[in-house]
Amino acid sequence: MIKLIDILNEAFADKYGKDKYVELGTKDIRDFADSIYDLIATAYRDSGGHFEFQSGQDVINSDLNYWIATDIDQDPDADITIGGKRTNYGTKVTTIGQDGERLSKKSAITKLVNMMKTRGFYAEMDEDLANKLGLSIITDEDIIRKVMSGKELEFTSNGRYKRSISAASKVKEKVLVGIPKV
């Protein structure tokens, strides 16, 4: 006998409930890949899209190994997702997604800021965004070099550095924020 749940995809909130962030496992990533991609696409729409994610399949094939998501509104779908990579220095947050609703945008940013104030989470971002979010920029070149080991960095000043973002085929000026484990 085939059950309806075997035919239809289970909604995020039906599986995890509402108003709490849950860490997604490999099966969850496969099951919710299209929804995760939609959240990322919405968040990056005004900046030309996310260079790494063009489809749900890209989410599945990604080297990101840390994903969290939550549902905060009336419908049963995830409204916010944050993805990153576990490293020797903690979790490097590399992407964020939200459904475009005002509450989701605010909640996603609040979660990101709180993560950056927690030991073991860090991110690279544009200096303007770091300042807008009120995040402290790591200025110690030794720490930056250690955390970003293996990356070709050209330091400019006060923790700012340029590096080639291979997936985007561009040289970008970035800063490091958060509290990596060093």
C-alpha cells in the first residue's frame, strides 16, 4: 500500500515544527534542495544572484556541510536557511537565504549576526555589509592568514584583503568577521 506521504514531499514545518532553527542532514538537503535554492535565489536576487547556486541540484552537489533552516510564518515551508563549511577554525558561513518577507529578512540577519558573535562561526564579506550589520572586523593579519590558509591574499589595510573568488572568477576585497577558533 502506497502512503500519501511517500508520494508528496513532506513540508518543512510538518517535519520540524515552527520557530526553531534545525540543522539539516544529507537527506534533508536532498529533500528540500529546491526550497533551499529558492530561498537563496530570493536573498541574492537584487545583487545578480548567488554565483555558486543556480539550481536545487547545485545545493545537493555543493561542498557546504552545514545547513540550518527554520519556518517562522503561517505556511509550512522553510522561510530562512543559512549554509556554510565546517573547517578547522569553526564553521565558515558562506550563504544565506530567505523568502523575501520583511520578517524573514530581519530574522535571517539577526541569526547571522548572532552566529558571528558566537565562538566557532565566521564569514568573509564586503566591508560595507560588515559595517551595516555592526560586526567587528578581524584586523589581525596573522589570524586572517591562518583562517584563510591556502588562499592567495593581498592585504590592503585594517583587515581588508583582496582575493580571487574562483567560483565567481573575480578578485574581491573582503573582510573576515566572527570568532574563528584560533
